[in-house]
Amino acid sequence: MLQRRAAIIRQVRSFFESLNYLELDTPLLSPNLIPESCLEVFRTERIFPHGSKKEKQPLWLIPSPEIYMKKIIGQHCVNVFQICKCFRNGESCGHLHNSEFTMLEYYTIDADYMDSLTLTEELINFLTTEGTENKDREKYIPFEHITVAEAFSRYAGFDLFKTAAEGTEAMETQAKKLGLEPMPGLTVTQLYDLIFIHSVEPQLKTKKPIALIDYPAFVPCLAKKANDGLTAERWELYYDGIELANCYSEETDILKIKEFFINEEAEKNRTAKVIHNIEHNYWKLPRCSGTAMGLDRLIMMLTGKKSIDGVLPFGTLPL
């Protein structure tokens, strides 16, 4: 397994190098982070030498290399990729999660989310047809594309955007019809998450990759909004019910980026167990699209394992 893991990582690197993507090696410790209220981070500190006027500096382990990769893209306008360790706190370790995991992240200039989807399909196809450990595999089946609205209609039985526009009461009604018991006071976004996690996502458990595209614009993220005003240019990739990747057409409007940071910082300060400093040097990006992929999960898929514990050199952290 160590050999197969190393071979797959070499193949990933070879794929992007063949397309002239620049490989980056950005910091894992950061004095500031992008605020993301949906996740927790690890805090540490730098201790200064004896005699220094400063005693300690708070630092945080990155949950993603995004913060530094976007700074480089903004400065140099170049296609980039990175394979690095990332860290997320407050999650159970085991089947699909580990507090320390390996991320593959890549950004393409002058591209949108659908361009990135094509690139990702080419990457997966390359990994399943190249290399000695994959020679016995059949050629990879193209991804199935389904919109979030179609998924809700198919698996939850209602019109997502019509219901969301009617407000929380309408969303609560649909949740209860599905046998869910939402807590009082949930927002439309929280009710959407509840229904998605319990009624939609489990239906994506097929042996064919599914690209779930066009997420609702009311779900906060740094994706560019579509012309219809209802959706964001975003997709997530699923295989056998497991989320492998998340992608956007990146928002390039600095005012909208700033608004996202302000809103997420307020939510973070209200709900997070670990508060961190916020990055306020907003980047100016060219038109581009970025994809973040859990590399441990990808290796798990390629090697037929049922848990990431089986593809990590020392397994997951104990519960």
C-alpha cells in the first residue's frame, strides 16, 4: 500500500506537470486564515527566544492551502497545483475523516467551474488507466452530471428553489415530510444542509462518479454567482456516496470577497470552538477556477479500500 500510495501521488504530479502547472509549496502555519464557519482549526503558538520583547505569537494550522495559493495566483497569474498536509479540528477520525489529511488543490487561469470539471475527469481517467497498479482496470466511465435542484427533486421530492424562496416554514415542512426533526430556529441554509445530508447525499452512493453542480447561491462560499441569480458556479464530486472534491468559479469581485469574510467572521466568532485571526489582505484574482480534492479519499477509491485508515501510512488518529 505504501508503494501504491507513492505511485498514485507520482502520477498526480506527472499529470499536472505535463500540463505545465506550477507546483507550489506554501506554509502550513499561518498567522491568519480565511473564515469558514463550517469547520474548526488547530491553534498553536510561536515562542520567541529568551530576551525578546515578544513572548508568543498565535498561529494556526491551515485547513487548506487556498489562502496562500490565491496570493500567488493574484501576483503571478499562473496555473498552479499543490499536494500538502491540511488540518481540521473537531471531526471524528475513522472511515472518511482524519484531523491531518493530504489535500490536492489546483487552480486554472481563464477557466470556469465546468472547465475544472473536464480537467478533473481527465485526471481521474489518467489515474485509472496509467501506471502498473492500474493496468487491469477498465477505462474510467465519464462523470454523471446532476444539478443540486435535480437531486432535491429526485431524492427529496420537492422544488428546492421554490421552497427556499417561501422561507423557513416551507423548508421545515419538507424536512418533516422526509422524517427529519429539525431543531427550532434553523435558517433556510441550515435546513437545506439538514435535508441534503440526510436525504440527498446518501442517494449518491453509486459506483459511477457523480458531479453535483450548480449549488444554491444562498449557501455561503467564495464561488461566483451564476447569471440566474439562484445558483453559484460550483460543483462537488461524489463516488460511492463519498465526497471527493469541491470546485468553484472563483469570485473575483473584492467587495464580494470582503462581504463573505465579514459575514463568516461574525458567524465564526459566534459559533466556533477555536477562534482565529482573519486574513484581511483580500486578493485580486484573475478569472480562474480552483478545485480542492481529498487525496486520501481518492487513493482509497483507486485502491478499492473502504476506509482512509487503510491508505494512511500510520492510520487515522485514535477516537
